[in-house]
Amino acid sequence: MVHKKKIVLDPQIFNDQEYGGISRYYVEIFSRVKRNSKDFEVIVPALYSKNVYLAESDLNNSKSASFGRYINFLNKIGISVRKKIKKRNRSFALKIIGSNDFDLFIPTYFDPYFLNLIGEKPFVLTVYDMIHELFPSNFPDDTTTVKNKLLLMEKATKIIAVSNNTKKDILRLYPHLDASKIEVIYHGNSIEIYPDEPIDLPSKYLLYVGSREHYKNFTFLTEAIEETLKSQDDLVLLCAGGGVFKEKEKEFLKRKGLTDKVFQLPFKEKHLGKIYQNAIAFIFPSVYEGFGIPVLEAMACGCPIILTDNSSFPEVAGEAGIFFKLNDKADLRNKIEMVLADPDLRKIHTEKGLERIKKFSWDEASASCIRVYNEAIALTHGKI
């Protein structure tokens, strides 16, 4: 009987995210590791989790039905359950780590709680971006992420960076780290279009997706596009996700006279493909992203992309992107008006995006991760 190497995928991110790009990344990768690799057994010590991707995967250990009823009961009587879930899952993870009966550990975020128990066992850390390091003023209440991430990067057997730009930023900020242990592995695309899922959408809209905070540059976008929106009666800016507008956002839009031109749309995940597909263009004005999953989503759905010429964007979007100069409102407005006025330009970039998306595959990402995991185990055993 062939001995399977045991990978422990720790529960950090599944404790904190119900949805989210990081938890989706691990489910996409490790579902494929479990299905496609004869060498590995995947252990996920998340006894309890509300994470949707984990619940729908073949990695799920969660007692979801009975625990879901328990959570609903506690919520109704006003008792917070997040800390209880985290404590229960961490205890289970520490028990497995303490048993020493595994070959590789995968921390899913940057809490170093496992370091005292892991001993000489290898671990592989994925770094998604360097946002906390580059924009510390955006996280005034977070006093641990930067310190913990550096500690884990220093001690990790291998590091996976999600883009060449992220690897470059890691080494620029921390030149003492060993560049040879950092591997670049791109994300894949998860989005699908469900034609039978009904959703009410505006007839003509530009699209913004996700959080509108800080470095995401949403206020900059709104100011850049203000006159364009006002000049076309049927054109609106649709903000998909990111939560309902806060009072300060409502006040800003009212002051600009854009209350009837900028809308926030909550959506089910099955609707997102259609939202991209029907947009004139997707605009991504963010100052910085480690990778930029929405870029893949837009390309996969045949939606032209207008985005900054900064951080990972040129690397990910390539020739499919329509780029504007970072923080240049006039250049952004010019690019938007070009796209609005020229259906042929939209078609060209749609086709380039549909071709470009073929470079990003979860199957390929998983195969590359398996190679890195094997290398990490071999390094620890002195075989490399």
C-alpha cells in the first residue's frame, strides 16, 4: 500500500470568511489536490465553519446542519459565535499538529499560533499581497498582520506569491528573504455564467465590483466619471457588492448630484457572471492589488476592462486591458469615453480577454502547488 503524504490545511481563513477570495483560493486548490493527486491526503481541521466554498466542497468536515441550527439559535438570542468557532477549530488543529502525524502544514493566513508545535515539519505560506505593508494607514487597528506575516515568511519552507509583482514587493520590502524559496503561481478563474438566473439590471452601465474602501480608489473613480455620467441620460455606474452605501458615501453622491446615477447592487454569486457580461466595461481603479481576481472574472465573462497601469494589473490583464495612468482622472475619463463611443474597441478587448483568460487555470495552479509541496517535504527530508 502506497503511503500518502498528509497535508494539514489550517482553519484560519475558514473561521473568518463566509465568502472571500482567499478561502475560495484554498478550496479550489485543495479540492483538486484531493481529487487529482494520489500522493496526498488532505486534512482540514475545521469542525465548524460558515464558509460557503468549504461547505460545498469535498473538503468539508463541518457539522454544518446541526451546527447551523445552533448558530441560528445563538444569533437569535444575541450571543456572538465567531470566537467560539475559532476556539473550537484551533483546538482541533493544535491537536493534529501536536500528534506530529502529518507531512506538510499549510497556514491559510498569518496567525503563527502553530509555530511552537510544528517543530521541523515543513510549511508552505501563500502571500496574496503586501497591502498592509504598503498602506499601513488603512489598517490603524491592525497591529499584528505585518509582524506575523514577516515571521512566517522568514520561517516558511517555501512561499507561494500570487504574482510576480507580489514577489517583487516582498523582496523590495524584505531583501533579506531568500528569493529562491518564493514561487509564483497564478490564480485560476472560478466564475460561471448562469443564463437561467434572473436578475434586473440597468440597460446601460459601467461596472465597479467589490469593496470601495481606501486604496480601492472608488471616490477617485466617481469624481473622474462625474461629467460623463451627467452627460448621458441612460448611463449609470453600478457598484456590485461591497455592502450598501454608507452615510458618508450617500452624502458624497448627493453633493455631486449623482444619487440617481450611481447605484449599489447586492447580488447572489450566481448573478455575478451576468452582471459582468451585460456591462459596457468593468472599471478597476484600485491603487494596488496582489493579483486582482475581478480582472479574471471580467475577461471570462466577455467584459472589457479599464484599469490602472500599476501593481499586478499589466501582468494579469496583458493586452486585454485598457490602461489609464495611476491617479490621473483625465486619463481615466478619456479611456471610459473611448470605450463608450467605440463598439469595435469594446469587441477587440472582449476578444483579447477571452483569449487571455485561457492562461489562468485552477488545474494548472493546483499542479504547480503540488510540485511546491513535494519540494518542501523533500527539502525537509534532505532530498534536495
